[in-house]
Amino acid sequence: MTRSSLIDSALSRSALRRAFTRARANGGAAGGDGITAAAMTRGLETALDALVREVRRGRYQPGPLRAVPIPKRDGSTRVLRIPCLRDRVLQGAVASVLVPVLDPLMHPGSFAYRPGRSVPLALRSLRRGQGWALDADIRSFFDEIGHHPLRRVLKQKVSCLETRQLIGIWLGSFGRRGLAQGSPISPLLANTALGPLDSALSKHGRLVRYADDFVVVCADKAGAREARRTAEQTLRFAGLRLHPDKTRIVPPGMSFTFLGTELVLHSRDRRPQKQLKNKMKLSLRRETISPGEHIERVLREGWKNMLNLTGRS
DNA sequence: GCAGTGATGAC
RNA sequence: AUUGUCAUCACUGC
């Protein structure tokens, strides 16, 4: 029913300028074309003019991605692929107009990258969780997610053809599969692509998903196994698999780590309360390794989660 | 509420 | 020289 098209909002001066300001505030390093935020600031208006003109005439092409290896906490590395600044600006503008459309359609159990949502909120929604947990991780999610299923979801949910075409161009620039970690629109696309997974999993129990990491709270062991099978089948269509080492089925009373905190679900007949208390204390102590006054906040969060969660934090 | 700087956490 | 989204805290300006 909307008469003004999504693409018009995305290409508006205000959306583009806001996206540029954001990119610059975030550090604004150059992409594959070597153009920095400082360079783009000079002559910003003409650069934005050119960008809009190219998109309108169907001549827009994103520049080369710049790959940067980042060492992860666990010792492995992940490769960032950084679009050119002008492409990040356009992607940011499109993302900003797409969020009000796509976010309300997302599953309530999806917590990553969404406005008003956070890790503590995700953990809190596991409060009073009872039973067996399927704790799972999608292997190489950002690198291997197939484009076709994502396009299909977008076609259902985004009526503006020009916006979908623009996203299609970016997907092409990311390669045959995968999303560039470093593009402002990738988090939104990731959540959108996993919408079908959320729907399928939530039939098996309470779902809490944070990007490629998720927990399904199931009534019993058989239920957790069914949830895992559903996840495997659903992900298969997108060319994805569960990570064999990071996916486990966890009995009640046994701890597992999710979003950086150790959790324990109650048994349905609520016996192992004593065990729980010990675990809570242990993990709280573990969490106090933080510098300066930040310790205080970590402690406060820790206590809050302890009080609110069935498991600990 | 909107900007700027610095930081922490999740992915 | 390390990108991105979200959340949170501190400080500065309107």
C-alpha cells in the first residue's frame, strides 16, 4: 500500500548522509579502492550525487572488497571483507530503510544485530527454561550461506524491486555464496536468511538464536534430537551444516556456554537446585577478569543474570 | 532527543 | 594497520 518506494528513501540525501557519518564515526577505513573517509569528506555531495545517479540509471557497480585477516580470541582467524566506503554508505542507507520493514517480521527468539535487543535480553529469555537444550552452532555461516534461499525470502518480504536488485548486485559482489563480514547490510541479510530456520525450530521448543549460534529448549532428549534434525534439514537448503564440535545436546543440570556465559537448565522435576547454586558461584568468579571500573558493571550484570536466569550467568 | 570522543561485550 | 551490526557505560558539545 505504500506509494513511495523503498529505494527513494534509501537514496535520499538524509539517509545517505547519515550512513556516511556512521561509516566515518566507525573508523572509516578504506575498502578495495583505497578511498578513505577523509578523502570522501571532501566533495561528499558530488560523490553522493554520482552514487544516486549510477543507481538510478542501473549503472551502479560496487568496487572491490578488501580482505583483512583478523585473529580471533580462540586463536583461529576470520577474514573480513570490507567494501569500498561509497558502497558501505549505500549499503548502510539501504539497511536503514529496510530494518523497519524486515525487523518486525523477524522471530522473537532472534536476538543478534536487532534494535532494542542485546545479549543480556537473549539470556534472560532462557529464564525458567526447563528440560534438554540443543546448543548448536552453524559452521562457517557467513562464508557459506547460499544466496538463492535468501533471495527467495527477500522476494516475499520486500516489495520494492529496485531495492531487491541492489541487494542482488551486492550478493554477486560477495561471490558465489556467503555474506561479506564488514558490509553494513550483512547482519540484516543474515537474520533474514535464517527466518525459515527460526520458524522451523520454534516448533520444537523455546528458541534463542544469536547469529549463527542458537539454543532450543526441549522437553526431553528425543525432542532435542528432533530439533537437531530439523535444523540440519532446514540448513541444508541454504548449503549450511551444523558445526559437529560446537553442537551438543545438553541434559538438565549440566552446564553449557552460550553467548559467553555458562548456563544450566532446570530439570522438569526441579531436583538439582543444589548443584545449581555451586555452579552460579563458580561462574561469577570466573567473570571478574576485567580491567578498571568495568569490573563493577560486569559484577552487576552477573548478579542480575543470576537472579533472573534459571541457569547462571 | 541529536552530534563528537573513549571504552566494554556478543557474533 | 581492524570491518560491520547491536547493546551498554563514561566524557564533551547543541
